[in-house]
Amino acid sequence: MVAAKLAAPAVLCASALLVDVAASAHPGGHGDRQIRFPDVPGALTLVVDLHTHSVFSDGSVWPDLRVEEAVRDGLDAVAITEHLEYQPHADDIPHPDRNRAYLIAVEEAAKAGADLLVIHGSEITRRMPVGHANAIFLEDSNPLLRDDPLEVFREAARQGGFNFLNHPHWVGQRDDGVARLEPIHEQLIEEGLLHGIEVTNDLTFSSEALAIALQHDLTILGTSDIHGLVDWQYEIPQGGHRPVTLVFAAERSEAGIEQALRAGRTVAWMNDLLVGREEHLAPLLAASLVVESAHYRRGAVLDVTVRNRGSARITARTADSDLLYSGGPLVVFEPLAETTLQLKTGARSPRFELELEVLSALVEPEKHPRLVLSGETTAEAEGD
């Protein structure tokens, strides 16, 4: 047995014999842009975007386009979260009903026959120290139009809303780009009125927001916060993708998503970065990288073929660069594709084990998870 050893408190295993997890099929996806991740033991992996905008606040598109984009991206759920207090298009699109964008989106999804969950939400839009927050799973957005910001969060909670801080590192709120909590945020947490926080928003990531999530037991979220066209902002025709939250739910329903969000079973995905608690990120990585074969063709060099069953490009590092017969210590597993590694095992062995540090994933600020690839080997005759 050969292993690249890393000093790590915990590792996760993706065994050729033990792991056989099918990738979730997200209904309605179109071509290569469809976002796919494998299910994990005991849960479905659902792809959701819980922060988007249309012309009914400060976005540039009608709500039906938000639905069509979500269907094309293969999302399981989308929330159109218009600003409650900020309505820059009101002269052109007057709408006293703050539920209007949601209602149009629901109609469009039904008309298109799309198997897309449209979640009712709104964005609470206040100057600091309150800042911006989303409330989702609402019954009626209109009662959230209140002067006292604390009462807005309390009304959302009365409706069964799930509330989370938006882009706490945004330079429009923080000149230095550093996320931190104000006393009012701490009060909201103490009262049970704040449940999550965006660690990725649009094209940005905040390690400080991740630290806040871990310290205060807030759900880790990643959102697009899209205002214009998804295709333009994230260069989807060139192979990009919108930022999303992966939710590990017992069932594909609003209730299933809400239950998982409240339990904190999420991973945020932006560009090729996966961010989440180790207990949720570890099973996802183990289900994503599956050993297809491990074969000795000549001598003691082992060809290990690994299939990446998710849409994220995964970059990992071996502790011992001499272990790889070709390439350096960095290994890149392309999305939804096979990668073959060549390992120098010293002698032929009936099993192999390769330990990696996953650099494209974070479980804490500056802490990467470990992944163990392992399985049985096959071999050609020595004289072949």
C-alpha cells in the first residue's frame, strides 16, 4: 500500500469499492451549462440560488427571464428577492404589491411546465449598521414594510421566514471589505431572528463571513445576487457558472430545502471554490471523486482513473511530489470527466491509497479538507 501522508485531523474516503453515488439530475438543465453534483449518503444534493433581482426592484430583466435562466442552469429552486425599500424603477413599473415579482415567477414556472421551485422572498434594504438581508419562505412581503428594522425581522419570523445576511463584506457597506457583526446583528442572533450568512456573493468570497458563520452557528450560503443577465455576468457560454448554494435535503421540496437550511446542511460554490462545514463538504467530495479503475500496466507504476461526478473543478495537492510518475504535486480533476493519475508504488500491491489535500475547498478560513482515494488494483502479467 502506498500513501501520501499529510498531518490532518480527519480525512474522507472515496473508495472504488464502497462509493457508488449517482449524480443528481436537476430537471430542466440545458446542455453543458447544467449544474450537477452527486447526492450524498442520506440526502439529495439540491442546487439553489436564494438571492436574485428583477425589474421589480433594481434588476434589469423581467421575472420570467429569472425563471428561464434557472431552468437552463438546472437549478432545483430560485428565490427572486426584490428590495423592499429600494424601488428605483417605480416611476416606470409602479407596483404597491411587494409580492408581484414572486407571483409572476410562479406563473411563468407553471406555464413553462418547469420542475423548478420558486421560493417567496424579499430583501430587507437598510443602511448600516443593519445593512442588507434576505427573508425567504415568506407568506406576504407587504407586512415587512415597517420603520423599525427589528420589527421587520420579527415579522419575517412570524411568517416562518428564514433570514440571512447579504454580502456582509460588500464595499458599499464596509469600506475595507471586511465582514463583521454589529450589535444589532448580535441581537438578531440572540433572538433567533438571523439564521444564515452569505460567505460568497456574486464574484466575491469573504473568509471573515465564513468565520462568523462557524462562530455563531449560521448557515453558510452562496448566491448570485444577479441583477443583469446570468450569461453575461458569469460568462456561461465560455464555461462559467452562477454562484449557488448546495443544499443537502431529505426531499426535493420547499419544506425539504427549508429544513436543510435551518439545520445548516449546505455548501457554497463560487467559481471553483467549495465552502462548507467539514461534516457536509467531506461527503460531497467523497461522492464527487470516484475511483473507476486502478491498473498496473508495466512494472510498479499504477494507473488510477478517477471520475469527477460534479460540476466543480477540483484541485488537490499530494504531500509527496515524488509519488506521481507524471505531473507535479498538484492534481486537477476536471468537472464531469475522467482523470488518470500515475503513481509510483515501489512494488505491485493489491490495494492502493492516495491522500490529497483539496485546495479548491475550505472548511474554515485557510483550512482545506483532506480526501483519500483508495481501491483494489488489477495488473497485467509482468512479461506483457
